[in-house]
Amino acid sequence: MKKGLFISFEGCEGSGKTTQVEKLFSHLKKHHYDCLLTHEPGGTHISEKIRKILLHKSNSSMSPLTELFLYLASRAQHTRELIQPAIEKGVIVISDRYTDSSLAYQGAARNLSLKLVQGLNEIATGGILPDITFLIDFDPKKGLKRLKGRDRIENEEIIFHREVREAYLTIAKKEKERIKVIDGGRSENDIFKEILKITELHPWFQKKRKHNFQRV
């Protein structure tokens, strides 16, 4: 049995994904699972420093390639310092954003080559992908109203965020086994119930329960 489980959450700005990240983490901790909650960009000391550069409003002139390489640098440190060791120890890692963000934001919305972004993602992560990715799909115009332009990315024009959403949905169609599209227009509890059901039906959880039952 694979030692740990890697779950990521994706979505446009203000989609409510961070709320669901925290709800799933709290639920699993309550039921005595060894979990790690993290986010991108950031997650480690070095990655958090890169995050400040990426999201600061004063850096509006940042080029798409600079943005991509900064996200990749943050991700490389995050994966090797935090995510990979945790998975190897048998921990459930829950990350608010991961590789799919770069495909949607820098690849599609910034008009960079998706093949390039995917290849660089593989280098940065050593090929590590989430076992489950929850894509919280929500109208970006409504999502941005929740946030009021707190950082550089949130301040982009609405057309940028709509391109991000379309890119996410396109990626999800290609990776139906891993990426689960969740309707973010419902209540927080209804969304969470669906996320929890999908999580608990994953083979890792089924084997874990069977293993624990046999030990008892």
C-alpha cells in the first residue's frame, strides 16, 4: 500500500476552495489521520519569501516567464522539503493549489506553452502528482467580489480569470480519474459532503481501513 496520500485543491480566486481545504483537514484530524495542511505559493520558509514577490501589488510589470519560474522555484522547494517527505512517512498531504494552477494561470491565461509548463512542472516536482485533485468550479466574477483585489493576481482583469476557469475545466476533462470537478455554487456543507465522499471512496482510504480493521 502506498504510504501517504496527496490531495490538492484548485479553483479560481474566491471559489471557496480554501474553506474546503480547511474543512477536510479538520475532519481528517478529528478522525485521527496524520495530516499536513499546506499551500502554494509558499509552504516553506524559502517558498513564502517567493510568495511575497509573486503576489505583491507593486510587481504588476512582472513578465509571464518570470512569474512561471518563480512559481516553479517555490514549488520545487515546497515539494522536496515538505510534500515528498510527508508522503513517504505515510501522511495525508492537503495542498491549497499545486501544479494545475500553473497550467491554468501561466499556461493558458498568460499564453505560455502548456507543453513547456507541464515539462517544467515535472522537473520542479520530480514527477509527483496529487492522488486526488478537487477543482472547485465557481463564477470568477462572483468570486472576485468576495476578495476585493487583495493581491496582484486578484487584480487582473475579469477576462484573465475567465480564461483560468476555462483552462481548469479543459484540464479536468483530460484527467477525469484524478481531477474531480465540484460545483462551487452550493452551500459549504453540501460541497464538503461531496468532497468527503469522494475522498473516503479513494482506494488508499479503503485499504487503510481494511488494514486497521485487520490489526484490531
